[in-house]
Amino acid sequence: MRRVLRTRTALTALLAAGALGLGTAPAGAGTAREATEATAGTATYALDTALSARLGDDTAGSYLDRRTGDLVVTVTSDHAAEQVRAAGAVAKRVQRSAARLEAAMAALESGAKITGTSWGIDPRTNQVGVQADRSVGARDLARLRKVAAAQDGAVRVARVPGTFQREVAGGDAIYGGGYRCSAAFNVSKGTARYFVTAGHCTNSAANWSATSGGPVIGVREGTSFPTNDYGIVRYTNGSAPAGNVNLYNGGYQDIASAANAVVGQALKKSGSTTKVTSGTVTAVNVTVNYGDGPVYGMVRTTACSAGGDSGGAHFAGSVALGIHSGSSGCTGTSGSAIHQPVREALSAYGVNVY
């Protein structure tokens, strides 16, 4: 019996036309919903990256103010605050340093690494936000809360509906090894063309097709899961697909660059099942403890999905942000959707969006 892998962003099957389209969507939604959260532009991504590198341990993260759209950078010293303001961002003095939050996550890693849990940094509250899905029983939840309580307020724990899982089932996309997934973004290295998708997809097969049982369009050249969740497939059918994402309304979004997502920003997800949906980035540096292994350095969003969306694209305008990994309790913009930062995958394989 053929098994099906779910993906969040789907490749369009119109390869005969020479274009491979990709898109985003939250679970349970069939049409796009306009995000009301702050949007990030090219200058915001550049400023965020520059200040993060400059401040180092003197910042515990940054986020976009939902009311003003300003980049807010948390700081732990007056000198750092001066640097932030001089650069044109808003400085927010916080109690806990990046090292303190990382120590709290290390405590969770060593004392509460429980399947069905996830944790990451929320700079808006200067805490590590932990989520426990419905599979976490009373005994494990008590252990989780005990470890959290020992962190002197640096950790907060919340329940989320559903279970954290790599999404498996449905969607028109790419097929390999009896599985079905979606592609995130088309990328290039010189004249060679590839697409990136989830590593839990590329782990399953070397050869990929645009239709079930159809001719091979690409061959796996790299895969990484667990720990990371990305993989790359090289086109072998001579096609030169466009570097865009399917918006599932007859149009496509051109992708011109890639960046790391900023907490508080609006984004979209394109997937073969849920089509295009919208949401917000809620945490970064996220660990997710799946049943078949943990992934690290992920991004938590509310751009939910459903079966058939694994490997899909998370993006904001023309900026590629992530590769869909999994979710828990997704309905509309309720629940958690997880993406692998795409820049890490691009760097690992030496490729670029185009």
C-alpha cells in the first residue's frame, strides 16, 4: 500500500509548460486570508541581521511591533541600547540575556526532552515558550513543568491541541518512494536547477516525479533529517522552472531573495492541500521533539497546514523564509506550524533562490 507524505508547499505539476510553481496555506483554510500583523521589508531584514551580529550576547532577540511595524531589539545594557537607537531601531531593555534563555533551553533539552513538546525563544516576552501537545501524559507534563519552574520565570509552558507531526497525506506535488510531498523553492547553482523541500521527504526516495508513477523529473542530491529538516533535488528532465511560488488563484509570487524570519512579522504558506494561508511568526530558535527525532533551530508560526503540505514554502512577499516541517493542532491560524529556515538549507547546498 502506497504511503503519502504531507507537504506545506506544493510544486505545480505543469512541468510540461516548463514552470514549477510553489505556494503557502494554513490548515483548514481553502482561500487566502490577509495578515493583519506587521510586515518586514528588505531593509528590516538587513537591519535585524546587522544588529544581531553587532550586539552578540547583548541582545536576547528582536521582533516587529504589531502596531507600528518598527523593529524592536531587546538589549541588556545601556551601550547596546544606544547602538540600537543609532541604527534606527527601537531598543527594549530586558532582564534575561540570550545566554540565560539558551541555558533554560539546555535545561529543557537535558531534563525534559519529551516527544510531543516544542520550545523556542519569544523575544516579546523575554522567555522560552514551551508547547506540549495532547500526546504528553500527566507524568511527563509534571516533569516538564518541574524543569520549567526551576528556571526562575524564564520558561512558560502551554498546551496545544493535536500532536506535533510531520504531516503525512494528500496533495498534488512530487512523488518518490511511494510518498508524496511538495517542493518549497526552486534554486540554482550556476546553470544547474534544483528544488528544496523537507528532509523527511527526501529521506524516503532518491528519484522524484511530478505525478504518481510518472517520469522522473529530479534526483536527490542531499537530505538532512532529523536535527535539520531540509533536502535538495536536482532537475534531470532538462526543465528550467520559474523561481516563483504558486498562489493558487491563477497567479504566482516571484521569489527574489531569502531571509531569516523575524518574530511578529506576517508571512504566508503555500501548500498543495490548504493552498495559500496567512499567519505570524511567534518564536525562533525552536526545538521540536518529533516521534522519530528532534529538529533544532526552527521557526514557529501560525500559518497552519493540513495533510499534503510537508516541504512547502513559507514566504513574505518576494522573500523566501522557510521550508514547512510539521504542525500541531492547526485550524486556521490556531495551533503551531513549524518551518526550517531556508537560508540554512541554501548555505548547506551552496545554492540560491532566483
